[in-house]
Amino acid sequence: MSRAVRDLVRGLDRAALATNLPGEAGGWPYASLVLVAADHDLSPILLLSDLAEHAKAIAADDRVSLLFDGTHGLDQPLTGPRVTLVGLVAKARAV
């Protein structure tokens, strides 16, 4: 992973979380704003409420994507830094 990607993920405290809402015909895409931190290996850490729609969606389908958007304030945001991470959600174990 490039240094620019690492710096972007570590430098932002929020991201857009995309999940698949359970339901008819495979569900619908659902995006929401979440607060995020990065673990030492750059794995995203999310604090999610079981009451939130995205938590219900993750319980049914653990595939997600996170969009980190570093384009705030740019005149041409489509030329700015952003990265989407895709993966599976896993609950952290208490230590």
C-alpha cells in the first residue's frame, strides 16, 4: 500500500461506509457516515451501534466498503485524494 494511502487513511477520522441492506432481490446499497480510526496494520476500526441500519446490514452480509475522502476544500474535488477499502467486518475481541 502506498504511503499516500496510509497517510490519507490515518489522517481522516470519518469515512462513508457502504453496506448491503437485507431484503428483497438481494437488498439495496446503503451508505452512511461513520467515525473511524486505523489500527497499527491500517485495518479500519469502527464503533457501531447494534441499533444502526448499517449494523443490521452487516449482521446479514459482512461485506462492506469504506470511502476515505480527502478532497474537502478543493476547487476540483475529483482530482483530490480518496481511497476506497473493501473487506469483511469482524467484531473485535476484548482483551
